[in-house]
Amino acid sequence: MKRIRAAIFASGTGSNFQAIMEEANLPVEVVLLVCDHPGAAVIERAEQHGIETLVFQPGAFANKEAYEQTLLDKLQDAGVTWLFLAGYMRIVGTVLLTNYKERIVNIHPSLLPDFPGKDAIGKVFRAGVETTGVTVHFVDEGIDTGPIIAQQEVPVLPEDTLETLTERVQHAERRLYPAVIRQLLEQDERKLDNHKTADHYSRQF
């Protein structure tokens, strides 16, 4: 399977970034890390893997469109075709959504549509629910509202603390996200192959 060129967007520690990088035979060449927090731990992880890092402070730009246009120029120069959000704490805007339609994917630490937004695990813990989980979804203009691709349940145990629940949810994230990325890219390649085959036969008649 052909390896695609991808960028990972992250703002924090980068545990999901690391999981993607360490997944054996994943058909992805991560060529860029986009980070909006200078000093975030994920930057060091990227350096350890020899991945170029683009660190931006959006507040330095006139508006969101200007910020995203700068990102888009960098992404296109690098030949990036997919964007994988891994703990990226900003809402993706029109510029990126338009240019990467159905190719921006995010992982969220709850069973969406329940508990969207920040501090999802904390919200789950305080709500006293019996089951939570993780969700991989396409990104749209809302906050964790895009079409769901896959989910995995994680039980909330009676003896759980916020720390133990967080650890188990993050473990589920690290297992699910690379598997879903592989599935998405395999499906995308099949669609491309089918299109090429249909185009070939249409030109024969």
C-alpha cells in the first residue's frame, strides 16, 4: 500500500502522536507536526523522530483565516494529503476544512455526542456515568460534531479515580487511533483504484 504524507496537529504531551509514529507498517509518512503551544512536550517527541515542527502562536496573526492560510501553504508545500488531530485544542476553520475535505480526523476521549469539548474525561468522572470511551471522527466546523468513524467503550469502575480513568481512556485512544487511520487509508486507496479502473474502461468505449 502506498504511504501517504500526513501532518499531525497537537497541543500537549503527544501520546497519540507517539502511538501513530510507533505503529508498525502504518502506511503514513508523518512529515510535519503542527503545534500551537511553544514548549509543548509533543515538540520534543517530534524532534526525536526527526519530524519537522511548525510552531505557531495564532494570536500573532490578524485573524483565523490568516493563521490557517499560513498553515495551508506549509502543508501544501510539504505535499500533505491528510491531517490527523491528536490533542489539538483549537477549532479547525474554513480554510483547512475546504482544502482537506473529509481528510481531517480527530480523536476525542468520550463516546460522542456525549461530553464534547475540553476536559471530557473530567466531565465523565464528575457525571458518575458507568461507561465512557473514545471516538474517532471527521472534523467539521463544530466542536467534536463531525461524522463518527469509530468508537471504543471504556468502563468507568467504582474504584476509579480521575487519574486511573484517564490512563485507561488514553490507553484505548492509543490502540484505536492508529487502527482507524490504517482502515481509512485502505478505504481511500480502494476508492482511488476503483476510480482509475472506471476511467480506464470509459476511455475504451
